[in-house]
Amino acid sequence: MYYINSFDLSINFSIPESVVDLLVIVKQLLQRINPDLHDIVPSLSPTLFLAFDEAHTISETITTNGVQWSQFSALRRALRAIRLFPVWSLFLSTTGKLEQFAPAPVLDDSNRIVEGRLIFLTPFSALGFDLLADVLSCDGSYPLDYVSSLIYILSLGRPL
């Protein structure tokens, strides 16, 4: 495991060049979004959200030269490399199965999870609709202007 203490990406040990490239790109993107961002502080509020809609489509197992992998497992490794940056990722799926995103620990490709040194977080599932919406009464106390306003409409749906 490596720890990046600041946005200074001069790393003194061997990590894959592709990971270093990813770190440089993410650093540049975050500084473009927020020019005042100079240091990586793990407790920072997220600066960038990555949302993957219909994420079940990247969980299909692929076999290459006898090795099984998925685009989801490759993406998970890339996201793990940028875990200290203020980046959050959301995987949304309406038709996928929970097992696609939370495999049994013995089937996970991370030795730390298989050995029990890390715990895989169970995905949030079965979220209800309109959890943040105002509860409307049927007594006519909410005018049509309010229920057709952007403020009210944006409170509908699943919270992300």
C-alpha cells in the first residue's frame, strides 16, 4: 500500500506506470474543478462524483488467457488507486443482481478480502422512492405552484 501525503506525486518506490498516470490525470482533473485544492486530505468533502448507471453491464466475467476478470474488477482496482483523492463513485443498477457487486469473499480477486484483512462493504440496495419529498396532505394546503416547482420536483426520486 502506498500513501500520497500531498499532490506532490514524486513517489519513491515501484508502482505500475499506469497507476502513476491515473494519479496524475485525477490530480489535474480535481485541480481544474477546484483550483484551491492543493493537498489530498482523506476527510475532504467529495470534489468529484463518478456515477456508473446500469453498472451490471460491466460485471460480466471475461476469460483472457485462462484468467477470469471483469470490467468491474478492473475499474475497482483503478478506483482503489485513487482512494485518497476526494472522489466518490456510485454504481447504479436496476436489473443487476447484488452478487455481481458483492461477491462471496472466497471469490473476490483481492487477497486482503479473501484473507479477512479487509472487509467488503455490502452495497446499498432496495432504496425507496421519494424519501426526501415533502409529505403532501390532501386538504389543498399545497398550491399547484409549489408541487410543480423545481424545488419540489427535485426532491422526488431516489436520493443519491
